[in-house]
Amino acid sequence: TLFVMEISAAFNGGGLTQDVSLGDALLDQHLVAGIGNIFKSEACFAARLDPWQPTGALSDEQLHRVIQAAHDLMADAVEQDRHARAVYRRSG
């Protein structure tokens, strides 16, 4: 989607320091608004990316994947009026 492409471009060329971790970049409200700790963690997990990895080490495809995952998770939470969490070794 256009939204995801714009955010991916902001990560790549929007003044983001290349050594900032992916997790910190996702929480930066100047880059993308609305992602908190839970969605940050779950988006990184869904995209199979380490939140501690520097953004400069990520490809455009990886950035697109994590932003799309965050978008999808947040949209699902709004549509379902709830947010199911994936919890390690526990259901629910």
C-alpha cells in the first residue's frame, strides 16, 4: 500500500540514523505514529526480524515487511475490537 511505501521511504531517507535499532525506529513517533511496545514486538516477531538490529542493516523488503506487519496487526485489532497476543509457551 501507499502508506507502507511512504513509511519505508522515511526509514531509508528520512534522516534516520543508520545505527538506530529497528525497535527504536518503530517507536519513533516522527517516523510512524501509533506503534507502541506491544505492536512493535509483535510486528518484529511476525516479520521475523530482530528489534535490536540496526535499521541500516535492513533491506527495503525487510522494512516493508515489518511495517506491513504492524499495519496489519493494528488494523486487525481495530476491526475485531480486541488484540490477541501471541505469547511464548502459552495460548491466549
